[in-house]
Amino acid sequence: MTLVNETPVAPADAALAGALAQWKKTVEAELKGAAYDQKLVTRTFEGVTLQPLYTRADLAGLPDLAQRPGEAPFLRGVRPLGYKERSWEVAQMIAERSPVEFNAALLSDLMHGQDSVVLPAGPDGPVIERLADLRTALAGVDLAAVPVHIAAGADALPLAALHLAHAQERGTAWEKLTGSVAADPLDAWVATGRLAGGYGARLDALAAWTGWAARHAPRLQTIGVNGARWGDAGGTAVQQLAFALAAAAEYLRALTPRGVKADTAVARLRVQFAVGPQFFTELAKFRAWRLLWARVLAGFATGETPAARATVHATTGRWNQTLLDAHVNLLRVTTEALSAVLGGCDSLHIAPFDEVTGATDDFSRRIARNVHTILAEEFGFTQTADPAGGSWYVEKLTDDLARQAWALFQDLEGRGGFAAALREGYPQKLVAAAAAARADAVGKRRLGLVGTNLFPNLKEQPLTMCPAAAPAARPPAEKAGPVLEELPVGTDWPGRIEAAIAAARAWAGASQLARLLPPAAATEPDIPVVAPWRAAAGFENLRAASAACAQRTGRRPRVFLAKIGPRAQHKARADFAAGFFATAGFEVMAQQTFETAEAAAVAAGASGASVAVLCSSDDTYPALVPVFATTAKGAALGGLTVVLAGLPADPALVASYRAAGVDEFIHLRANAHDLLAKLLKQIGALA
């Protein structure tokens, strides 16, 4: 199977080629000998090379550009009129553990712009164990009018039974239910490293639930594919695409012999992506997904129409959210949301700026909802189908991402499919490597987090993580619920589902309903877990260590900047050094300027600082370094670490500076996090 149509396109005309050659010649002259590829060409973590200029020549050989929105392979969107036909769902997640508090927040949010309900699994959502919990959480919600999305984990049966029983109790026909009760056993497996009951049994349950819902609750989506997990773990856009594609193909391939036609499964598929900070890359990711998905469906002979029914949910990424300077999170999620909207998502969660703490309030949720309104109504992005389409840059980037993702998808298929690759640990290794590369870039501040590893504000009060709330105590009068026994092995799946619904109405809990599953035929091996992480966590720990030191000793760790010579000689490096150390919460002492190394060294030794940074020019360092380092260490009452602002290109000169007493060098290529952590450990501020 090939990804694209390789029909050749006529090359750019001679006039364009000549203009490009002249442009590049002019640019190279302005660079004054610097390498064009190093200065102006960007290489992304996805392995895509971004050029400084795109023209119509970059579209040569690209397929599907003539198709309009709503036409296969849906590169330009699944609906001819885009969001003008139907806007994206405002699918905000509410981080409340208590069903009572969840309901209060939900009703308020539904009255102020939210138009769907999201019940996430695990610690991100309310505790839903019995019908009473669901009744409380969804009190006042019109189930026939408002989509309800329930993340069901490895198996949907327990929560699906509660949801269907609740609808019966409310008098809402199952045919009117919209939203999703989606099981995603592959995601549950990689989230915990274990898959109780075995993969085959979970697929049997997924096929049964999907087939049953197609007959009785045809508007409910039942199959989840969580590509967002890989993005939140530090994976690339290409990895999100390829892994989501592989998981979806795995489900289609497994459900077909279990009696669920591909058309039926595709119509009930809900794919989730996390949106990262690279605006155009993320925009192109959503466009590339539709192209890739249409190609996969061609292999299942489903035709063209089902591709339009693969719902895509977007959530702003957690990877780059911060506790420090937390209102910058507002800027991050706004650009991420715009990427998802311009890319054509079907539903969207925009994280409140304080969601990173594990709790939100009315104000933060309101601001997040308002971003939806601004994008839809004030910026008018609902009025144009695929507004980014036709851009030379966007179309080329979309094709580049699609090709990279397709190659990785084929690699996974060659390993036996996604489940086999997970058993091997292959996707986990790829994401771990991508996360390590990003962590290194954050540590070296090549990848910036404003307010955290760039431009820190030491006067602000950072957010604090909220402890996990304990589940609310149950009312004493609540029924205990029946004790369910496993059904006979021969009981068919429709019988199991109907028994589960009846048991849910009889007050059975989700853990009891799980007993209606057939006994496990096989167990799965433990696999490496893929857990979310935040890029800012390392620098946040450094800042917290400095703050704790201030509470114990009355002051934060200090760094003395020895600025020697005229202002023009030291200013650039002094400013760099001040920002460098501020990211770890150091108090920067930089009031004085000195004429001689001796004077600067005496002042540094008497300052009480644990670190002294020499800030001057490369030309003056050979004379200044030996005097400053020796005198400063001799004048210090306690231990003093001497740091040089800058790194000589000559290794011999570096060695001579170290021999003279320089302990560390700070420069653009230094790993700021690791060096600052080392210094904090030396003074006992960090364990």
C-alpha cells in the first residue's frame, strides 16, 4: 500500500527558479559566511526539515490538492462547509472527584457555553461506581440533547451498563443518546503495564459492545483510540499519528472476524490527540490524520464515506503546562486550540490555566471556555472551510508529516501490528527517546518555557499541586447492591449486556458488573508503562528547592556577578548569567561594576554568595581569570564555586581556566537544569 499518488506535476517555471536562486544568493550574502542550512533551516523533533521560504514549487508531486472540503481523502476536512455546517463540540473536562461537586460545576459550565459532558476515567474525573453516582453527576442534564462522553478504560461493559440504566431511569430512549462510552484496551494496557483478563477477551468485549450499541444505541461511539497519551509523554506529532493509526487498524482488523463490519466499527471510532506547542506542525497533524486514515480504510475496502465518521477529539497538551508563571498557560492553550480548530477537530478540550494542579475553579474554567467563543465567534474560524488549505507551507508540512507517520505505521505493521509492538516495547522506546531529546532541549533552554526556563519572575507565587481528593463517603441509606456471580461460559454477549443493565438498576457497582465478563482465557505480559510528564517539572523542582532554602535560612541561594570593565564589555554576559541562575531561584547580586579582577574577587568573597560568575569578554579573560579565581576563593569565608560566563572554543584554553580555579562554564549550549541542580546540591539546597 502506498501513501500518496505519485503522478508527476510540472516543475516550477524558469522565472520562479531564477527568483529563488537570486533570493538565496541575497540571503547568503546577508549571512556573511554563516551556513545557510544552520541559520535558516529548522529541523524538528519529528524529523521534518522546515525551510525559511516556501513557494508553489514545493507543491510539485503533492497529491489530493485538487479535492475540495468534504471530498475523499478528506485532506481538507470531512464536511463541505466545514464548521459552518456544524461547529466543534466544546468538550471541557471538569476535574472534580465528587459527583456532587462535578455536577455543580457542570451545570454552571453548560449554562455558559459548554455543550457536551466529559466523564474522564481515573483521577481526572468524578468517582462513578454505582448508578447513584452517575445520577448525581448528570442531574439536570438532558441526555437526549447533550452528548455525554465516558472514558471506559479496557472494557466498556460496567460503565455502559450504568449509563444505559440511567437513561432508562430518566425515560430517555437509547436511540437518542449521543456521545461515547468508548473502550480502549490498548491504551489501558500501556497506561498501567497490565491488561487484566487478556487482550483477546477485551477484544471480544469491545466487539460485543460495539455490535450491541449499533443495534440499540446507534449514535453512541464505542471504540476509543488515545493518541494523546503519546503526546503527553513527550512523543512527537509523527508518533501520535502513527500510533493512533496503528491502534485503530488493530481494532478494525480484530473486530471484523468477531462479527463487527469495518463500516460499523469506523462509524463508532473516537480518536484523541494532544495538541503541542508547534503551531503549524500541530495544525498539519490533524490534516495529515485524515489523509492517513482514508488510506488505511482503503485497505479494509470500506469505501470513502466512513472516513468522514472517524471523530477526532483534541485536547491541549499537558506536556508544556507550568506551575510557574501559570497565566502563560493561557497563551499556550490558545495557540494550541487554534491549531486544532484550523486542523479540523470535531471536539476540543481547552485546559484551564490551573488544570496542571489537578483542580480548577469557576474563573479558570470560564476563561478556557471563552477561548472557544473567541475562536468561533470573534475570529470567525467557523465561516471558512479549511482556512489553512492551499498554503504552500501548510500543504508541504502536511505531506511531510503524513509520509513520516506512514513509514512508522508500516514499521509497526511489519512487527505484527500495534499489540505485538507494545509487547516488544518498541513504541515505548521510541517515545522515551523523543521525550529525552525534548527534555535535553528544555534543559539547555533551546526549547523555551516562558516563565520557567526563560524570563523567570521570582516575585510571583507559583501554583501548587492539589493532593488527590478522597472519594466522597456514601450515604448510609444507600443500598449495598447485589453480589453477582459469573454467568455460565455459554451465555451470549447480548445476554451479558442486558444482565449488566438490569444489575446496574438493582444497585450493582462497576466492580461487581465487571464480574459479568467471561473468565480470562489467557493473561498478557507486563509491558513498559507510558506515563505523562511535564517539561517544566525539573525547573519547578529547582525553584521549589531555592524557596525551601529561603524558608530555612532566611534567604535564597545567592550568585555574585563579577562584572568587569566597561558596560559594553560585560553587559551581554551579565544579563545572560542573571537569567540563567534565576531559573533555579538564585538571588542575583549584580549591583556593582569593577575595574580590576582583584576588586571583583574581594567583593565576591565577601558577598556571602555560594557562586561567583565572572562576566567580561573573551579578549580579557586570559588576564582576568587566574587573578579572579584564585583571589575570590581565597577571600571567601566558605566554599565558593567560580563560574565563567562563556566557553572558549579552544579546549586547551578551557583546561587552563579550569587549572586556574574555574569550576563551571555557562553558555548557550550548557544544560542549565543539570548544572543548576549540581550547584544547588553542592550547597545543600537540593537533595
